Amino acid sequence: MLSVDKADKNKVQQQAQKITGMVNDENGEPVIGANVSVIGQSIGTITDINGRFTINAPQGSSIQVSFIGFKSQIITVNKSHLNIKLIDDTMTLNEVVVVGYGTSTKKDLTGAVGIVTGELIENRQSVQISNALQGAVAGLSVTRSSGAPGSGGTIRVRGNTTIGNNDALIIVDGIPTDDINNINPNDIENISVLKDAAASSIYGSRAAAGVILVTTKRAKSGQATFNYNYEFGIEKPTEMPEYVDVVRYMQLVDERQMNDGGSAIYGTDFINSYWNNHLLDPDTYPATDWQDVIYKKQAPRHRHEFTMTMGTDKVKTKASLGYVDIDGLYANSGYKRYMFRVNNDIRLHKMLSANLDVSFKRSNNKSPADSYISSRSVAYMARVMPGIYDDKYDDGRYAPGKDGSNILAEVNEGGVNEKIYNQLVGRFVLDFKPLEGLSLKAVLAPTLNFNKFKAFAKVVEYTDKSDPSRVLYTSRPKTVLNETRADGTVFNGQFLANYKKTFAKVHNFDFLLGYEENTIKSESLKASREGFLITEFPYLDLGAEDLRDNSGSASESALRSYFGRVNYNYKNKYYLQANARYDGSSRFHKNSRWAFFPSFSAGWIISEEKFMKNIPVLSYLKLRGSWGQVGNERIGDYPYQAAITHNDALFWQNGEIVSSKTGAQMVYAIQDITWETTESYDIGVDMMFFNEKLKITADYYKKRTKNILLQLDIPSYLGYANPNQNAGEISTKGWELEASWREQVGDFNYSVAFNISDAKTVIDDLKGTQQKGNLAKIEGGEFDEWYGYRAKGIYQNQQQVDNLPKMNSSVQIGDICYEDISGPDGVPDGIISDYDKVLLGGSLPRYTYGGNISLGYKDLDISLAFQGVGKMKSRLSNVQVQPFMESGIGNVPKIIDGKFWSRNNTAEQNIAARYPRLSTSGASNNYTMSDFWLINGSYFRLKNITVGYRIPVGKTLERYIKNIRVYVSVNDLLSIDKYPKGWDPESSATGYPIVTTFMGGFNLNF
């Protein structure tokens, strides 16, 4: 603050001059109604609808600019026009946080709630929200395995809570939705992640896996803006595996033949002359790089965003329209999406207001049809096919590849699989406030889904090189068209009564009572035909009538709920909260249909105590704890009923075989099947230091799920399949830590945020059952723990092969040797068998972390986001390391060349060999699941870097354009990991590669 005496004050006032200025937020939007005052004088004004102001102030004086939700700024007057940027103060204690069926301030929270701002989502330049959330919140894990256009990530909140569905409940503006990616990232105001039972139990039977609340942007009074944003991007694979060239491939094939007791296929003379022969006759002597001919070097993407905002005292409207077009890295692949949203706030009366929102999403995802019809992956076929097979003749016709398997031809000419998703959502809210502090709200929200899938797989003919009229092979017997129509409706209705009252100025109460109904109906119809003579028109009536099929299905479920919440605090220092929900689900028998889910939490703001007031660096300190129960009702529709399964059967009647429809009960019904219930405990602390510049939040939690559905054995003489019963138990322990620092120094502002968390889920009780595979669920083990053999190394000589336990008689020198741990009698038996398989360590990510760094100087802004996994065991899949897959003809990964056991190596080289010998007969021994193939799967990834600049608008254009911002950005630029060269730590070995995206764009604000 500036201090002046009376004489100086009069002097300053005499020197005052007219000062104009503009106040914008960090996104360049005008701040309407901001207070502008000269420090030390009773002179002040507010900004107009365009963020402009005029004030009389002397040169050298200081003015203060402030507005709710922003940090106040003090600026020295050194010129006649000032451009002022206010920094969002969203992390202050009075920040409004969206919670279940309402809002709270951050200081009043007693549960574990993570918060993500819409600005952070936008800055990550991601098409799908799930990908933008990666590394954004402690305790929220996002994993992905594909970078395909339109693909998203799998979200988990605080680990796993059941053996079945672990997807979090997604709520958008109070309405449940099935996919967070149905929302335009640019429409998001903020996201709240309800992590513990105290925060999420208000959602009862749907909250066991956590709840994510999404709030979309709304208009404010006095706003009148139009925004347009365009972005162009280029996508390139982060990594692509390499394979040996054709000559090296033939050499390795011959070595494999010798290892397996056969004779050379190609021979030295043929191999040595191959390159010369290839130059003379590339069709007879091909050298095809299948990945190179199938994948493009890069794929473009375009994004357009239009936003209009209008606000008066009576009506506020925010409308947005978004379009995304992403091309795929190979032919007949891509993603297009249209998104439209209108949010209306209407004031009908001083006691009555309404919201009327409508949103629509249409997405179109294309991929080659052959991968849909035959379940073959384009990436897998491109990697496994060796270069010895030709892709195209020199005249442009497709060559047969390997016996009519040519993935290039099938991708380019084999048809298209098209999936079109449409979703229309309405939301109508009436809010009546008859008394001060009382709000009565009614909500009606229908969601309509109408989807269309069409897979048209064409026959590709491969002809003879010398005789084009002679067909050698076809890709499939007949052209096939599969079509699906799927319609669904979700109707959500709510009634909420909320009352807030303060008694005696120190007792603060907040009461909520609510009723909700949710009804889901879906129906699908499938039809197919084969034998299309005309392959340019993918319509069912053009197929052969005698080669047709159809089917259909339908389902329906409903949920009815009563719930309430009581918040109490004394002097804004001591906090208590109680939640309760009573849910009834149609999925259970009437005697087991209803369940009660309570929670309790408490908070103590220690920094408000007198004994804490004299600690200068401490701004805020709160201790909180919670207990609660939540449930899971997503166990399928009507598992308690004796359902009849229909099938087609053949009968012998009157000397003829007759087809007839049959029906039978296949699964034994358990009537008292009921909810899976998760009980959780949480203790946390929120701290702020140095005038709230440094903020730290830490949590430790435990949760245990009981009554998990398991298929338990029943007597075989009953004649039914084993039914699901409430029997299993799993538990999770974990901790979370978030820290951030934010500061402004003059025109320079910066912020740093970091979060890290860990969750470990353990199988406690499966009632003696075991779920085994490469990933196992076994009592005492981790959830989805690797399960297989313990490797001792590679057999180096015949004596070891003869004397050490082995799996079968095909095992030879150079194969992997395993530990003999047990046998049928529980002791080692000298044979490697399933008795020797053990748990090998967790497969799920541990110590997940993320963070962001933001820098701003005047009109320049720079942001950086990163995320990673600190601990994880990953398996090198067979596609990554196994040579000669696909019946012994597959390609050879370059990463193993020169590193495998070989008779041509020295003894020292073989001792150091990383991979077993080349062999087809030994493959079942060498490439079975074992810790030989487990690696350190931890990684660090640079998620995004964005550099933006707001171009000053001259006086001529200022009347039409408020600001122009240009930016460049890159996603997934680099990763630091232990994976073999050519492999991304997140990418599936047989899936679409993870991509790096280079982007540039501009934003116009009118």
C-alpha cells in the first residue's frame, strides 16, 4: 500500500491525467465489472462489457485491479494506456467446488476431492478428455494402449474395487453419462474427482469405483462474445519396431531349421545372390517392408471450435460447436466428430429460475473391414509378415503375399468398418427459492443414443503375375456385409431440496434431501448377407437371399434412490458431514433389492486455533478424516432370475433333419444375490504456506470390497452352469500427495504443480477359487498379478539339459530353463509343469505421477505437462520378441538379432545372450509366461508443450476483434523408459501406435 500525507495527496491530485486500459483474463477474455482504484485516493471505476476502463490517475501512482475469482494486481502508472492480465485464483479457500448434487467451498470439504480446471484440460490440446486427465490428479490413473483416431484411455480411481467393472461413474452437470469422452474438452469449466466414500457415497450403489463430476461452462451476466479457434496438426508414431531385412531373415530361417534338426530352406548361394536378383526381378525376389508400405509417414488432423456467449440479467446463453477430423495412419481409417452444446440460464422470477441445456454428439470411426470381420490386427499382420513375400507386382496389381494373405491389399481394397455414434442429451431444471436459504429443484434429463455400425468386407482377388485372368487366391470366400442398429434411452429425474442456515452467527448448517430415478432401455438389431455381386454398394438387399442372417436383443433396468446430506461447521473451524443413500435396483430380487449406504466425515481447521496464529509461513492447515460405504450394482441384468437361453438345434423328424428353436435354463439362479459393498477409510491433510503460494494435500486410505460375485461350484448332477454368488473380497491401500506453487512477479507469472499416488489391490478371499492365466487373481496375490514360471536362465550345454528339469522332450541347448518348484504331491518332481507356476509380481502401475509447469510474461504464455509411472512390471509380448510366428513363417524382430543364443556364438557370447535360440519346436517352452520376459515398465512422458502469444490488436481492428492468440503445441513428444527400441511403453504390441502430435492454431475473440 502507498502512504501519502495531505500535501502530497493534493499535489498528486493536481497532476492526475486520463488513463485508459483493458483488463483480460489469462485466456484473453475481457473481465467485466473488475474494480479499478487508485491506491491512496477515493478514485475508482469498473470495467465495461469489453473489459475497458477510464480513470484519472497521476503518472507514477499505483492502481489496484481486483475481481472475484482472480488475484488482485497492483500496477504502476507509467503510460496513458494499460493492458492488464488478471490471474485466475481458482485454488483459493473460497473456491466453489462441485460435489454430489451441489457445491461447496474448498475450505468446507471434509472428503477427498480432486479438482481439475477447464483451463488445464484445454492446455493439453487433447481431442478426448480421458487422455487429457492422464497425470492431472493424484489417485486418478489413466492407461491407454492405442493412439488410434478417436481412442481414449481407461480411467481408474484409487485402484480396483471389484473383479468386474471398475469404471468410475461419470456425471455431467448432475446427469449420469456412460463416457466422459462424449463431452467437448473446450466446454469444460472444471472436473471434480470424488475419491473417498465420504465424497461419493451420496451416489450409493454406483460409486464403488469413484465418481467424476464434470461441470460445463455457462454464460455470465454482461457477456457478449464470439470465439473461433482453428487448429491443424500432424500425427506421427512415437515409435515403430524394426525387423530384419529379407537376406538376414533367410539366414535366420536356415539357422532355425538346423536348430530344429532340419535342412536349410534357402541355402548360402541363393541368399548371397538375392540382392542382385532383387534388382533384376523384384517380383520374384521381393524385399517388402510391410510396415513401410502400409503405414503413412504422418496423418493430418483438423479442429474447429465456435463459441458464442450472451448474458443479460434475465437470460444467459452459451453455445458451442466443435468439429474434429483426424486421418488414420493407413488407408480406410480415421475419425470425425461433431459436437454441439447450448446451455441456457433463464430467470423467470426473483424466486424462480430455469436451466435448459441441449447437447448433441455424432462421431464416425472408420477402420479396415477385414480386421473387424476376421479379428485380425492391421499392426500385427504388418509386423509378422516377412519381406520375402511380395506386396505388389511391378504393374501395380496386388501380389498374393503369403498364400493369399496380403494385409496391404486387404487394408486398401478389403472394405470399410464404419461405426457411427449419435447421442442427444437434454436437461431441464426448475429452481424455486421461496425462502432465504431454501432451494427446491426439479430435474428432467433424457439421453437418446442411436448408433449404426456397418462392416463391408470385400473379396480381394490375387491373380497370376504372367496371366492376370487367372485367380490364384481370394482373401475370403464371399463379400460380407454386417449391419447393426442400436438404440437406447436413459431417463433421469431428480428432486432436490437444499436448505442453508446460520444460527447465532457460529453454527452453519447445510441440509440436502433428494430423490432420483434412472431408467435405462436398449435394443439392437443385427443383420448380415454374403455373396454380393456388386461390391460398390454396401446395402443388404444386394446380397444373396440364401446367405443371410439376423438377430436382435433388448435390455432394461431401473434404479430408484432416496438420499440426504447434512453439513455442519462451528465458527468455520470444526466440520462434520453425514451422507446417506437408499438405493433400489431392478437388477436384484425384490427381497434383496434395497441397500443403505452411509458415510461420515469430519474436518478441523487447525490454523484457526489461537496457538497456530503466530506461525508466519503457515496460511492454512486442515485435518480431515472419513468413513463410508458405497456399492456396485453393475453385475448384469437380472442375475437372480432363471433365464432361458435360446439356441438353434437339429432334430430328426420323419426321415429328415429339421432345424428348430430350443430354450433351456443354462445357469442356476441365486435369488438372494445382492450388492457388492465397498467400505473405505481416509485421513487427509490440506496445507498452505507463504500467503497461499504453496499448497500441499496428502491422503492415506484403505478400502475393502465384500460380496464380490464369484462363480462357485455347485453339484454337477444339478445340470446347470456354476452361478454367480456374493462371496469374494478384495482390499486396496494407497496414498496420495499433491503440491503446487503459484506466484506473480510484475509482468511475469509462473506456477508449478506435481502429484504422485500409489494404490495396491490385493485379493483377500475367493472362497477357494482361482482365476489363472498370464494375469491371475489368487488369494493373497495382487489384483491381475503376473502368473507363470521362474526362469533360471538358458541351457548352455547338453549336461544341463539332461540333468535339470525341463518342460518336454523338445527342450534343447539354447532354450529357457525354469525352476522346479512343485508337483502333484506338493514337492519338486523333476518336471516343469503347471504346478511350477507362481505369482511373479503386479502388472498394474504403481507410483503414478504427473504435473504441469506454466510460465507467462505479458502476452506470452508457455505451458508444459508430464506424467509417468514409477513402478510397473511389463511383459514383452510374443509379437515383440518371438521370431517366426504364424506357423513358423513370421518375421524376426530386429531387437533380438545378434542377442540370441546361437551355435555360431562363442561360449561367452551365449552366456551373455538375452534371448533363446531360434526354434519353432522350442517355442512352446521359450515363449510361455515367465519372468524371463518381464521388464521394468516404468516411464516418464512429456505429455504436452504449448507456446502461445496474444497478438496486440491495433486501434483500427480493436472495434471488431478483442484479441488474437496464436499457438504451437506438441503432445507425447518423448518418453524415457526401459522398453526395447521401437516400442512405446503404453502401446499395445498388436495395436495402433501411440502418436506424437504437432499442432498449430489460432484463436479469435470478437
